[in-house]
Amino acid sequence: MRMTEPAAATGPSEAAAVINRALDLGATMIDTSDMYGRGRGEELVGRALRHRRDEAVLCTRFGVVLGPGDSWWVRGDAPFVRASCEASLKRLGTDVIDLYYLARPHVDVELEETVGAMADLVAEGKVRHIGLSEVSGEELRRAHAVHPISAVQSEWSLGARRIEAMVPVCAELGVGVVPFSPNGRGLLSARDDRSAQLARTFPGREGLPAVLREIAGERGVRPGQIALAWVHHRARVWRVPVTPIPGTSRVDHLEENVAAAGIELTDDELARLDGVSAGTGG
């Protein structure tokens, strides 16, 4: 997503450099969506993986239709599922998508219809695994009854913990969790002071930056790395696979994100972080 934002202006060569460096470092899960840059994100990923496709777990999403300007709406009917997949396969330059997500359920289409159409894609070999994004525990159960769900993608960070209300269902069903914005939409990894924006985005958690800076200073790392390490630790807390997908368009930030996976937080550090982030709000 970051690579398709106007401010990033990431070209194919820059995108390829970041993605290939990720693969070199062992970060093999590459996540995109058909809505990023109105398809440009998938094209960038496809070009970058042209000669290394077998090394990546390639993930993309569908379900959000972009209209003129900033308008958008959601679709989930069976014909749309198939058409979306075919278009993504073409843009990605691949014969199969490893993990195909529904971006969000359509209120006017039964979830069973959408997941059933996704299951057909698995049967045809166009998709290996299916996932959901932004769903409730009850919706996950309904979908899982139609076809095994491999992963649920949702926001999860020290600032946003609402997902923790439904993570027990993931653990029960053996569904992995893929947190997006694990660095609090960039606010917890920002190099400058974003306290006012943090207060608006994650009210009640204004104490987070200070604690992150303290722990990072003691460790000799960056605050964003501590925030990301906390998300990785959720796998132990909830006994469920957790694979965060921090976004970046720069190799140096990518390397910091990968290094964060090796940070083992102590019980004291975890208690300090929970002290300023507890609760499922945000």
C-alpha cells in the first residue's frame, strides 16, 4: 500500500529492491490488494517477483470497488469473486495466489456465497488458501463452516486492540492472524512527535510513545521495533500464529522491521507496555 501512495512515488525498480531485500532476509509473505493504486500495487509486486515467485507466499485481497474520486463500495457476489481473482492473477503475473482474502463482507450478499465462490477457486487451483479481513468471530465461524479459513487480517497494535475480542475464535479454529498497521498506522514508529495525532487516533493511549522510547533507549533500538516486537509476542499470549505485515517503501525501514522479529521482550517490558495500552478499544 505504501508503495502506491502518491507521496511515495515508488517505481518498479524501487519496489523490486524492497521486495527482493525482504525475500533475502527471510520475510517471504508479500501482501497486496487489488485496490492499492487501483491495481498498480499488484503490478509492482508481480514485476518484483517475476524471477522469485516460488520464494514468496503471495497474498492479495478483493471486495472493495473503487469509483470516481474517493468513492468506493463493497461487492461479494460469486461472479465478482471470480472476475476479481482472474484480474489479480493477470496483474500479478502468476497462475496461483497463495492466500486470497475477502477485504470485507458485503451486507447484502450472504457470506456463504462469497466464501463458496472462493472455495471454487481453490478447487480449480487458482488459489491455495483463503482468508478474511475485518470480520467478527461469528462471521469467521460461518465462513469456516463453508471452507477452512487460513487467516484473518485485521488491525492489531499497541494502539488498536479491538481484534482481541475475536482472537479466541481464531485460536479455537486454528486460524492464523495477520495484523496490518502493527506500528499503529505509523504513529508508533514515527521519527517525529505525533502525540496530538496519536491522541485523536488512539484516545486513552497517549502514554505509549514515552514508554516505547524508554524501552527502545534501554535496548538500543527504535521505538517502532519495540511496538512490532509486542505484536509478534501476541502469538505466545493467544497461542495462535501471528504474522504482522508492516508496510514500507524503504529498504532501511524494512530491515528494522525484520530485525524486530528477533526482539524478545521481558515480562517487565510487556507489563509496562500493557499498562499504557490495555483494553480492546482502538
